[in-house]
Amino acid sequence: MAVTVQVTTLRRLRKAHDLTAAEAAAKAGISEGYWLELEAGQRLGMPGKLQQIADAFELEYYDVVLIVRKSWELAQRRAERNGDGGSNK
């Protein structure tokens, strides 16, 4: 059963569950590096991986898409402020 999401970024989701990045990645069945790239907004993620996160944290798929998108948007804004243009993996 999916729960209502109350977090806005992947990092906040992880911290709400009191997990390290390695623990969150293991819970979702993805690599820690992939998790960290998603959390840092360096990639938007593949649908299958996002579904794994949704399943692991009992969230709706679309909520995870929104969370990852928010992380990505924040990273883009930081990059623009810093003048490096950001990334778009």
C-alpha cells in the first residue's frame, strides 16, 4: 500500500527514513552511486529504477518522479547561480 508523500527531495526522503545513502540504495535495489546521482540532481533516472524506489519506500511511482524532478531542478538552479550551466543526464 502506497503512503502519502510528505517530502520534496530524495535526500529528504532518505533522511525521513533515517538512512544513509548506501542503506537507501540497498533498500531500493540500486547502486549507491546511482542513488547519489539522483539525490544530487545529476540525473532524472530510468523508469524501472524509479519504480524500485517507489516500491521500496511504499510510494506511488509518480510521487517518486516528482521527488527526483525536484532534486534535479534544484541542482539546475544551483548550477545556474554558480555559472556552470548544470547537467542534464
